[in-house]
Amino acid sequence: MKNANTAVVRPKYLPRSFLYVPADQSVLFEKAAAGPADALILDLEDAVPSERKAIARQNLRRWFDTRTPAGGENLGPVQQQWVRVSAENTVDDLTAVVGAGLTGIFLAKCTTLLLEEAATTLSRLEVERGLVPGSVGVIGLVESAAALLHLDLMASNARLVTFAIGEVDLMADLRMTRSARSEVALDSLRARFVVSAAAAGLLPPVAPTSTDVHALDVFAETSQKMHDIGFRSRTAVHPKQVPIIHGVFTPSPADIAAAREVIACLEQAHGGVALDRDGRMIDPAVVRGAEEVLLRGTLAF
């Protein structure tokens, strides 16, 4: 059952890539904004030492202010601007960053109660600051076994856009060791996020990153696996990872051509039974897949 908080204005699709940037390092903001990432995650959580939290919040407020003139028109490119807020200081973090120019937040160590608190705070701040109600979305970063058990309940929160996985913390909480032997179990956990998001009508979840920025071949392989499982975005901790994400999560010209052919066959059927060039029936699931491919292939990031 949906809660009473303002429902988020959910986009049709999320960016392919999200690049983490420490919020206390303002010198990196412009460089990251000029880079290839579809979206930035300006990080107020793990990347920022506790003694620099106040500086990081000030950096973000100045950053958003300089990108949004008095008239409210965003000066920045299409690139989205997200902020990861901490579980310990959620209200303070939100109070510091909510305003024009902010696309949404990654809610670290997301739980049912923390998500409810964030949703209530966002609804209040949107009204106080003259923003469109529901304009600030939440991606719940799940990092514990307890939260994993409550995915479906969290998915019912009207403010939630989708989930992301804090995989290192989640594995530690589950006492899992990353190895070839544990990979099947880890994939089953990843699939739970895909199922919960799809069942609730949320956007596809965001795949976790890798902190090994030199093993790009491995990153490409795991990105492809995440895509095949049902993820459609991935986070990065280094700009070198971004082109790999785009290469995997962007439909190929052949994929787009095949999707267009499906839609053309459907239109030619004029409401009757649609068949592809090999005489196979085109059912609604095939059509939905083709429409998704075309949408992802035409996103203007």
C-alpha cells in the first residue's frame, strides 16, 4: 500500500552511468561535469570524512546555486546531478542540498524507516523552496541483510524511483566472501532487486560499481552480466569506467534495427495477429522489449 507522502515524478528511464564525486573536493566538480558520465553522484557519505561534512554541504550548495540562475533555468548540461546522503545525517544533508538543480538523492543504508523519514523531509522542503512536488526522487541504496528482507515494503514508498546495491557492505553483513564459488549466490541476491523493482513498477535498479579501477576487462564482463540480469544503469568510481558502462548499457545499432522491425510488423498487422519475418507471433512481451530498446537507444544524455 502506498504511503501518504508525495509521489515522485518518475522519469521514463534512468541514466546509464552514475559517477561518484566526493562532495568535499569541489575542485573535481567542473571536471566531472564536463566528462562523459550521464549523471554525477556528489557524495556526502563514505567519501567525506566526518570533520569535512560541513564543508562538503557548503560546496554542494554553492555548486547548485552557480548552475541555477535567478530565473530558475538550469545552466548545466543534460547531465543529472544526484547527491548521496548519509543515514546518520539524512535530514541535515537534505536541508543543505534540496533545491533547483538537484535531480535526486541516493539514500545510503536505506531502510523502511529511513526512507519514510527522507520522503517526509523531501515533501516538506519541496513546498518550502518552491519546487515541483515529487521532483526530487530517491534511489534506495540497500546495504544490509535487514533491508534486503524489506525490499518489497520499501518499493511501496511513493518517493522511491528504484534501488541500488551497496554490495561491499551487504556482502560483509551477510558474511559472504567474493569468489567464484560465491558468485551464483551473489547473482541470486542481485536478481531479487530486479524482481522487487519490476513487480512494484519501479525503474530498473542501479548495478553496483567496482573499486578496482584497473581491472577494466573484468568491469566490462560484470557490466554485461548485470545488464543480462536486468539492470540498466551502473555506478562508477572513476571516469575510466564510464565508457565501458555506456558500451554495455546502450543498445547496439543491430538491437535498435530489430526493435524497429518488431514495431513495424505490429503496425502492419492493423490490430490483427502480428508476425515477424520468420513467421513467429509477436506477443505483448516482445513489443514491450522492443519499446524499451528504442527508448534506451534515443535517450539524449
